[in-house]
Amino acid sequence: MNTVSLNDAVDAITAILETVDRGNTGAMFDALVEIELLSVDAVTTHGVRELLGQGESSPQGKLLFENAA
């Protein structure tokens, strides 16, 4: 598991939350959109890495093409 990307995303989101102007609805909206994009990217990247990591460690059976049709 690669926690560096997850930590980077959490740090970036924390920085956004700490600096957003709570009196400006436009700024809050922009901050929430940025948080959503960072979250989706981090979760997707982490999920793909986890799936690829599982694929490397699990043996693949023999693929019989005649059975696929």
C-alpha cells in the first residue's frame, strides 16, 4: 500500500480547509470542488495500486482459449 499519495491528499485537503474564506460562498464552493477532485484522485490511485498489487501476488491460472468461445 502506498500511503504517500494518501498522506499528500490529506495534507492538501487540510491546507484547503485551514485557509478557505468562510465568509465567501464562492471560495467555499471552489474549495469543496477542489477537495472532491483531490479525494477522488487519491481514492482512485490507491484503489488501482491495490488491485495491481493483488494481481502480482496471486497466481494466474492457465487460460484456455478454446473454452472462451
